[in-house]
Amino acid sequence: MANTKKSRPRAKDANPRKYKKKTSPIVIEKVEYVDYKNVDLLQRFMSDRAKIRNRRVSGNDVQQQRDVANAIKIAREMGLLPYAKRVASSSRQRGSRDGEGRGRPRDTGDAETPDAATVAEVDAETADTAETTEA
């Protein structure tokens, strides 16, 4: 007896997504050769953290992506492009779940804190030394 199961249409086949293929800046600007010295062009293919964007995001074909990646790697070696960029974050320090910090223990007030007069004296001394070094 033959297997007579009816195959249902798959979700992928039933509703194919239609999208416009992204065009590469290389095609738009009619670049014949991707040069490692063309930093402005290469930075378009890098993220804000200096990672190389993938083909899906940049719109390159396989050969263009290979050329861009090689040019970026050479430019990094030459010092024209960074390997990584630091991105400023809002807050690096987090407290634990119970409210206590993991870092230093909290100040209990036992240590002697400088009063305003002591701070003013130190500021005056630093200002005097700064004036003598400039003269």
C-alpha cells in the first residue's frame, strides 16, 4: 500500500515575504576597486563599535563583501581604521538584588573626613605650585 499522505503547504511556502534587495554603496558609487586607503567608503561597512557589517545589512554580494573585509583588515593593520571603538554607556555599576553593592563596603563614618578649611588649604597650595611652574 502506497503512502498517500497529503502534504500541507508549509508556512514558508504559503506566505513568501517579498522584500527589495538592498543595493550596496559600492554599486551606487560605481567603485571599480575597493582600496584600503579609501577610509570614508570602508567606514560605511563598519558598525559604531568598528565591527564589519555582514552582507545582509550592507547589501554586498559575496565578492564585494570579501573585498571590503580584506580592505578593512589591511586598513586596520596600517592604522587607518580602529580595531574597536569604545562606546560610552550610561551606567557601568549595578547593585546586587538585595540592594548591597558588590564593590567597596559602605562608609560607616568612622574614618576622619577633612573639613572645609583643610580642603581650602590644599586647593591654595595646588594653585600656588601651578603659578610657579607656569612662570
